[in-house]
Amino acid sequence: MATTRTANAHWEGTLKEGKGQVSLSSSGIGTFDVSWPARAEEPNGVTSPEELIAAAHSTCFSMALSSALTNAGSPPESIDTKADVTFQPGTGITGIHLTTNAKVPGLTAEQFSRYAEDAKANCPVSKAVTGTTGTLDASLA
């Protein structure tokens, strides 16, 4: 069964002086302020599209990796993933770097690396962001 998730954005003013909010409408868990300075300079308690992409990508990757490991008979005890999304004003998103560390009993580093690379290539968010360069560092705990 297909699912659709919804977020709504509201913006007021010019790009650089304006401000807005993004609401996670499907879940109803929050509304977050967004601004150009949070995107191009320091966040100062305000989010950006890149941070939201990082949240989506790190979560999706971890879920895909967990699924692949479980299906292979090596369920993980834990997976921690960080996504760094780089934004260059005037150019756009120039890269996404995933760093993951997992606790997976009975798996070698080489085996884990293969599963991690597969998850990076095949998680739905990775597929959605194919217009940028994606990299990965994977290690076992």
C-alpha cells in the first residue's frame, strides 16, 4: 500500500530578509522556523531544507540497513547514522555524506561495508537525491 506524507511551508518576505515555517503535517509533531540565514550561515535555532533532508536521509538509510542485515540473518543491535548535507549558496546542495556506526554481532567489517553500500545506493531517500554526490563512512562498533 502506498503512503503519502505531507509537509507544508509558509514564507513571508524576500529570500534573504524573509522567514517562514515548515509544518510536519502528516504526523502533526511540529512546526519549525526556517530562514535564509539558517540555510546559508549559522542555524541559530532555526532549521533549513538541508537539515530536513539530512534527517530524512539518515533515518531512511538506517532503516534500509537494518532491513538488509535482518534479512541476511544478522539483525543489528543498533545503528547510528549522521547525514551531513552541504549547501553552497548560488550552487545548491553539493553533497551528502553519511557516517554510520552499527553494532552487529557476528559480522565482519567487510561484510558490513557491503550491506552499508547497498543501503546507501538503494534506500528511497538516496534514490530521491541522486542529483548530488553521496558518500559513506561505515564502521562496526
